[in-house]
Amino acid sequence: MSASPETLAATRTMNGAEIVLQALKDNGVEVIFGYPGGAVLPLYDAIFHQNAIRHILVRHEQAAVHAAEGYARSTGKVGVVLVTSGPGATNAVTGLVDALMDSIPVICLTGQVPTHLIGNDAFQEADTTGITRPATKHNYLVKDINKLAGVMHEAFYVAKSGRPGPVVVDLPKDILIGKGPYTEAPTTPHRSYRPKTRPEPQAIQAAVRLLKGAKRPIVYAGGGVINAGPEASRLLTEFVRLSGMPCTNTLMGLGAYPAEDRQFLGMLGMHGTYEANLAMHGCDVMLNIGARFDDRVTGRLNAFSPASKKIHADIDPSSINKSVPVDVAIIGDAAATLAALLECWQQDPTPQDRPALAGWWRQIEEWRKTNCLQYRQEGAIIKPQHAVKRLYEITRELGRETFISTEVGQHQMWAAQYFGFQQPNHWLTSGGLGTMGYGLPAAMGVQVAHPDALVIDIAGEASILMNIQEMATLAQYRLPVKVFILNNEYMGMVRQWQELLHGSRYSESYSAALPDFVKLAESFHARGMRVSDPNQLDAAIREMIAHPGAVIMDVLVEKEESCFPMIPSGAAHNEMILGPGQAGGVAGVTDEGKVLV
Amino acid sequence: MPNPSETALRNATIAVLVENEAGILARVVGLFSGRGYNIESLTVAPVDDARRLSRITIVTSGTEMVIEQIKAQLDRLVPVHKVSDLTLEGPHLARELALIKVVSRGENRVEALRLAEAFRARVVDATTESFVFELTGAGDKIDAFCALMQPIGLAEVSRTGVVAILRGPSGLS
């Protein structure tokens, strides 16, 4: 190749900070979430000198990572974080583990003391690569400016390839200041990390034959389908409709299959629907695609779906046979796998057992009649379920593009149960790590990526206080996020477990000394609203949505409402507890069950 | 009833070819401690300077499911090139080197030398009251030698841990 101006430009010399920014631009980054400090001043100076990349100044580094997760989850792009050394990096750790557990592609640039001071307990020094090694998919400490550009490009490749995840690049200050060559992203394959994305045809065929012969099949789809891009969700829908099988989604998979479709059984697992869990328990062939047999999903392992042949499609071979042994393993990207399954389904001559499937559906319809998510909105107090359901119905009626994030706890489960997601990438929740304080910064990241969309953080009054400082970020950037607090004055899920497992001794789970959320909103230049009357709920929701700026809506709800259905810890799918007024009641929880979280 | 393959423990000698870079050993060791896997022995050294590769040999034990997990978890580390379960892949050689110090006088000293000869251990250091023996072999051979030396003055043992390689022409890279 001749030396075109581009290739000349490819080796031009810059300082480290400029190399970092150039690499971000070349990898399509438009926005970074960060917080400055001494070690990253050269990078902030480089940011000052350019306009291509927008910087969003958060108020806490944990929030920067959650915002980047929200940005990534809602766009399919890599989210980028910039924090300083020491406390900047350690504050980011919770966000990194959150992204690791939920497989969200994030790059976190951390400042570091200059290389000659590393190991000297210098001011704001932390062993960032040591601390984040188990908190990331991979991390780098750049000690040679000649390798900086290569590391930056590799970080993007690693964050988004295979099973996505967070990557830390630790940048000593002398590296940011020193001069070195900028090289473009390599076109050659990575030396060692080359995850397999195309499924083996034999595995696909084995799966199709099992599914066609199934009498009681079920599709169990998770966050891997979302991570594989919207095409994977479209293919999932096509495959489920073509095969006529029932489909359930994990918490992370909500939106992968349209919630209002008849073939959708709702979410499964600890607070999943009766029909989804019983269908999982009773199926004879299970297709798990992009989910990982999480303990919230399986319940007691030795009683999990005892009679089924299991097919597990996952991009990460370490997910296969980790907790549940499977009969057919398919390693590959969810979209590629679904495309292959569809093609094979249409070509394979094996007849499908349609009469048996019809009988299976009759059974499922019987379970559906339990109407496990029913509640009674009566009296003068708002039921939390009703608040979420009305929020869903009103946003659906308005037809605006709507994104929902949550914090962690009862409100999160009610959001998952009562808010129907018709498409992927519109639901953001901390599934694996269960991070209280996730929802507000995640919503912020979504709103930055989608300025005209309606972005709502369904929150609890306890969780919201964990990253409440981000209200200032909303104000600074005029991000019109709506915070919809289901305020029951308890850490509701803790209270519920104490009621069920610890004799209603509500040890430290009451949210005492709460702020006045209306005044709190106002002090952060947002609109504050409060509603306690069920008759005014709809009007309040409409007013919240209509308001052009950020809103905190304090919804005072039934204080001791519990979240049902529920599979108690240590129980099996067919031992679930239904809500009051329904069959079952509180099943005994064994000591072994109490040990589980 | 649980399938015996799900509960029976087996040993595995796993060879891992990795990038020779800072932190790789910490990644591997951290993976084992973080996920609660056993490490019976772990050795590491560069094996290919031109390609910047090191080889780690890990001896571990677990159920078949756990060993499969260990291999998959190792394989998804970014700097890992190849993971090979030598125990499954076929006949392999596994060797350890030990330096064994025996402090004794009189008849015990003579006996120590005699045993060393029987085990083909080499004397690599000697004083009037001590020997350091160098012994290479499978782990159980070194165990047996140390056990025999125990009553006659075994003072200190330093072992390398296991290195292993497949028999025959096929290799890891």
C-alpha cells in the first residue's frame, strides 16, 4: 500500500492524553461520563481543546459507570467512563462489578500516579489493576506510551467481543503527558482472545430435533439476546412464533420478546409468573438462549425442571454446565444462533409434535387462570403494583419512546412484573449484582443518548438516596429524567424477607428520617410532586410526563405490601407462594433455604 | 440419585499457554481463589521468548463439572492462548524437582546416602553434618523419598511443583 495521507496520519505523534481521545473518537465514542482529579488533568485538558467528544460531569464515580451502562444498554454501543486515580477508581468499582455481572460493555479510564511513583503509596494511589482484576472482564496498566494506542483499541475489542463486559485502562500521569505514536486499530485478529460466535451446525440440528419432538417445550431467553442486538430479539420472536412454543424471559431478557404477545409467559424466577415457573418445571425440552441458569431463576437446583432435556445457547462457554448440566450446548452469538435455528427448523424434515404442543398450551392456559399478578386496588392507599401498572398503561397510551430503569428491591420486581416491554434495550436494571443506586445514573445515561425519549427511573425511597447526588447532573445538563418513587418507608424487600423468614422483626429496615422528596427535587432545580390518593394517581403521572424537565414523583404506597408470586429461597419452581387471597400461602422455609440470599 | 460423574472427584493436570505479561499469574490465581477451586500445584515460566509466551501447569481436583468450568474460565481470560487438560488428552509426563536438605551424623548419614542412591537423587551440596539432595520425578516419588528421610534427619524441602507435557509428537501450541 502506498503512503496515503491516512497512513501517514496513522503514525503521527501526540501526547498520551491526545492518543486516548483520538482512540475514543476512532472507536465511535461521542460521550464520556467522568469526574476530574489530579491524575487525569492532562486528559481533561485535552477534552477542553476539542468538541468531538462530549463530557458529562457526574457527581460520584459510581454513577459515572452506571450512566455509561445505561448509555451502553440503550444504544448497543460501548459506554465510556473517565475517573481519577485512587478514590476515583475505587468509587467506580461497584459500577464495574455491576457491568461485569450483567455483561455490559464499558470502558473505564482511570488515572494513575506517574509510573515512577507506583508502589510508593503516593497521594491518591491505589493498585487499580489489582483491585479491579476480579471486577472487570480485563484490565490494563499502560507503562509504555508506545503501547497506549494499541491498548486503547484492544480495550474496545475486548469490551464488546464475545460476552461483553467492563474493561479498565489505568493511565499513569506521565504516560498522559509523554509523547508517543498514534496507531489505528489493527486489522489483524487478536493474538489470544477470539471468542467463537458462529454456532456448530451439528449442535443446531440436535437442538432442532429435540425441540420438534418435544411435547412440552419452552424457550427461556435472557440478556444475551439483548446484548446480541435488536436483530436477535426479532429472530427470537420469529422463531417462537414459527414454532408455536411458549416463551419466558429472565429479568435481564425483558423486551427480547414482546410482553403482550400470547406466547409470552412473563418473567420467570423468584418473582416470576406462576405460568412461567410451572412451565419451566414441567417442560420436557427447554431452550435456554442467552441466559445463565442464575440462582434467582432456577430456585433449588436439584428440583429445577427435573424432567427436561436442556439446550443451552450461550456465547460464553463457561456458562455451559456451570450450575445446570445440559444435553445440547450451542456456543455462539444469540443472533447467529437464532438465525441458524430458524433455518434448520425450516429445512429439517422432522415433523413437529403439534398435537402435544396444543395440549401443553391447554395446561399453560390453566396455570394462567391463576392470574398470579392480580391485586386489588381498593381503599385510600395506592398499591405499588397499581402505580407501576398505571404508569405502564399511560406511557403506552401516549406512545412516546419510553425507557425504564430501576433501583433494586420490591419496586424493581413490580416494574419487571407490571411494566410490559415490547422491544429490547428499553429496560435497564441491575440484575446480577443487585446494586441499589443504579437506576438514577443509568436513566441519566439513557437520556444523554436519547434526549427526546421519556426516561423513567422506577425507584424505592431507600435506593434512590444511594445516588441522589446525580439530581445535580440532571440539572446541569437539563436531562428530563423522571424519578418515580414507590415510597413505602421501608427497604421493602428486606422487610418482606424479615416478615417471611425472621418473624417480622424489622431490624434496621425502616427508612427513618426520610427527606421531603418534593423539597429535595426543588433544591436540585427539578420539579417535585407527591401523590397519595389513588384517585389522583393518573393525573399525577400525566403531569409528571408532561413536565419538560426532571421530576421526582413521590408516590406514597401501601407500606407493608409484599411482592408475589415468590419462590422462597431454597424452594423449587412448583413450590411458589402466591399473593394473599390466592392458593398456597406462606410455605415453610427450611434452614438450608434461609442460608441462601 | 445424583449421577456419579457429577459427584466423583478427579485430578486434572492442566497446561495453559499464556501471554508473558505482568499480572497474568495474578489473574489465574485470582480466578482459582475467587471461584473456590483447588490448586494442588502451580508452576509458571516463560517458554517462548520470541512469541512472548509462558506456560502454566496447574494440578487441580474437582468434579467433572468443576474441572470443565475451570478450563472454560481459564480459556476466557484475554491473555490465555490455549488450555489443555493433559489428564484427558492422553498419556503425559509429569515431573517435579525437589531440593531436600538432610542434617544428620553417623549411621544416619550413611543411610541417607544409600537411600539417595536408590532414588537416583544427586548430592548437590554437602557439609560434615548435612546433604542437599536434588531429586526429579513424579510427585509420589518425591513424597516417598521425603518420608524415608524423615526419621534420619530431614530438615527442609523445596519443591518446584509439577511440570507436564504430552507424550508423543503432538503438542500444545
